[in-house]
Amino acid sequence: MTSPEAIEAYRRMGPNGRLQLTLDAIRDNTPALLEGTPEVVRRRFELIRRRNDEFNEVVCRKLMEAEAHDEGR
């Protein structure tokens, strides 16, 4: 769990700081993502894609629900 202090520091961060944080995470984690046989790497990325798709579906559904709620006012 992320500490309240870390969350607050992230909220105060500007777009450049957030982008740098993202780029640092990509740089630091890419070697681990590419370790293993081609089949292991393929399955790892398929899992990431599947989780991203599930997340995007939830976000889209919530946005549509919020829009429908707003239109019903």
C-alpha cells in the first residue's frame, strides 16, 4: 500500500515529474519483463494486455454509467 505521504507527493508533482517517474519505472522494469524464454515473455505480455483490457473495460463502463446518470438529471 502506498503511504499517504507518497500519494500527496505524487499529487503535487507536475506533468514533467510524473512523466519522469513513468520513464524511470519503464527503464528499471524492462529487463525483468524480457527475462526468460520467448514463450515466457509472450505469456507475460499477454497477461499484461489482458489486465489492461479488463481495466479499460471497467473505466469505459463507469464513464458510460456516469454519463447516463448525468443525462437523467
